[in-house]
Amino acid sequence: MGSIQMFLVIGGLALLSVLMLIYFSTSGVQYDTKNSNEAVITATGVGQSLIEEIASKAFDEKTLLNVMSKTDSLTPAASLGYESGETNRSLFDDIDDFDEYTSADTLGGLGIFNYSIKIHYAQKLNPDMLSLSKTFTKRADIDVANSYMNDTLKLTYVYTY
């Protein structure tokens, strides 16, 4: 084999190496993007499931058996959270029982999804504004995180009585 042929073989191998490097680095980025997108979709499903579960509960402990027309009897904002005896989520019977609730679920190959819920009273006409006084509007802020996601997914939902 002559020196020109050897030079062409070495050049061909170098070109092949560069092309393989580009291909595999692009494949890695696509794999990461696919996992990130799948994690966001799954986290959205987790959050939506929590929103629906919370919506299935009574508005307040005081509205379980009675119809309320005034906010005076509602749970004070400082006392939102589960009542004694409600030791796990299956025993929660009203919206504010989910206040400060945190948990984790392992879903598929994406690992652990950590979530936390915060319940607030909100202003009736502007639910983006929290209220320290009792209102017939409660807002759930749900955060869902996963190691494949770049940031925490934040969902907000407003419940009215």
C-alpha cells in the first residue's frame, strides 16, 4: 500500500470518527429531550390527578353537613390543614386537609415524582391574590418535581363554594 493510499485510509477513518461523534452526541441530546418531555407530561398528569382528588372533597370541614352563607364559621386561614385523626390522604374529607401535604410516587422508568400542595384562601374576584381572611374561594398550589425535569412544574387551581 502506498503512502497516498495510507493517507486516504487515515483521512477516511478520521472523517468516520468525527461523523460518529456528531451522531452519538446528537442522539444523547434527543434522548435527554425525550425524557424531559415525558417527565413534564407525566408530572402534569400527577398534578391534574391531585387537582381532581382535591375537588372531590368538601369545601371546608364546616360544609360537610351544613350549607354556609357566611364565611364566619369556615376554618381560619392559620388553621388550614388536616384535622386530628386524619392520619393519611385517604381520610381527608375537605379541601384544606391537603395544606402542606407532601408525598412521592414512583412512575414507570422516570423514577420518583415528588409533589407538595399548599392551600390558601384567595380573593373572590382576583384568585391570584391570597387572602388572610376567610373567603368562599380556596386556591391549591401544587408543585411536582422529577430528576428528568429542568424545573419544578407548578399548577394552580381555584375552588369556590
